[in-house]
Amino acid sequence: LSTGKARAAGRAAPIGVFDSGVGGLSVLAALRALLPDEDYVYLGDTARLPYGTKSAQSVVRYSLQCAAALAARDIRCLVVACNTASACSLPALRERHPHLPVIGVIEPGAQAAVAASSSQRIAVIGTEGTIQGGAYQAAIARLQPGAKVRALACSLFVALAEEGWTEGEIPEAIARRYLGQLFGDARRAPDTLVLGCTHFPALLGPIRAVLPAATQIVDSAGTTAAAVRAQLTPSKAGAPGRLSLLATDGAARFARVGSRFLGETLSAERVELVDLHQSA
Ligand code: DGL
């Protein structure tokens, strides 16, 4: 549906959401739960996934291309539903699109962590790019200057989530190996873990299984949706919003793997392939 037609039908312009692939669909699910009347355009840059192992310069370039493709669809707000892209691209996106509200997932994730933690010992896991860039550590320190933050890249979790290996002994063994590094010393163990990658909520079961029972586990999806709601005048459509799905490669895989992240069955026919080189 073109924006012109959308406006003619009395609907507000859509909310644009992008991620390196399907992980951001978990953020989209939270957005749709909180703001069900809005229209959404979701773009997964599946041709270039993963972002988490790329340099910041490349991720900024990819993010600008994703934003340009969504801006061409006349969105009224941009949600960067990827921690890696949020960690390094927000200033460039805001400079390139000064009239578009741009909302990332790191600040909302940091808010969720600070609210959940009583000891202010907080652990953050994410991709290599997110953790090395230090964006979570900085965001938590801004909100709670005394907080002790320990951060670790857990790159294999992205592949496990994409593969659908989200239960059983293999993901649990990997979770134990990674998280033992953060929670191994019981006297100094964090009381809160931030899932700082949109893929990681898919692995909640194995992660919870290897952590001390009282550990709070938070992610950015709900708080990001709340941040979007705070920015926007709600659509008055009074009817369920529409969802357009775009990907840069592999419509069938996007639909198959993405269904798990969105919590709804998607068909490949619903996914439009786009070429971002024409949008930058
Ligand atoms: N969805 C990305 C994030 O939240 C992780 C996947 C990737 O490495 O592209 O950081």
C-alpha cells in the first residue's frame, strides 16, 4: 500500500523498523502489542547479516542505506531494532534524517536493566560490535553512575537463534560456557542480565537454565516500544495496522526463521526483496 493510499484511507504514515536480519522482529512484536493500530514497514538486511562481526564504519554505512530505503516509504519514525546498529549509527542516522524521530534499542535496554537491578551489578551480553563499542556500558553509567557493569560478546548465540537451536543440551552448554565468565564468582555475581542483542530473547530458556534462579533477565523490546509510544501521536485508524516486510536476500529463509521471532507464521510471498544500493 503506498503512503498516498494509506493517507487517503485516513491512516498515519507507517513506523519504519530495521535490523540486520530477523532478530528485530522480536522488537516489532513488542511494538505491535503496544501500538496495534499503527502500520509498520520492517526491513531485514539479510544479505549482509551478521552486523555484529563487522567494523563500525561498515555498520554505519549499512544503517544509512536501510534508513534511506525506509525513508523512501515515507515513514514517520525510525526504530533501529538492532543493538549493533544502535551502538554505532544513531548520530549518523539523526544527522542524515533530522526531521525523523530515530529510536534505538540501547538506551531502552539500559533503562530496563537499571530498573530491574537492586545491587546495580549488571551483566550485558551482545555481539562483538555492541560490546566492544561500549555503548551499553556508557548508557548504564549515565543512568546509574555507581553501577558495576560486566559485558561479554556471545557471538554464537546469533547462529543458534537463527538455526532454531534454542532448547536442549547444546545451547545450554554454550550458555554455561559464556555466562560462567560473568556469573562464576557467586560473591560478585550480577543480579541482572541484559540481552543486548535482538536475537538473544530466542535463547531465554537455556540462558535461564544456567543462571542463578534470582537473576533478572531483561531485553530492550518492551522498553523500546514504550519509547516509541512516548514519541508519537497515536494513529487514529481504529483498525489493526498493516505490516510490510522487506528483506535484502532470501525471502523464504526470512519468512521461515522470522516466523519464530515474530511469533506469527509468515509466508515468503509476503516478503518483498529490495536492493539497498539503490537507496543510499
Ligand atoms: N540483531 C543484531 C543485534 O541486535 C545481531 C545480529 C547480527 O550480528 O547482525 O545486535
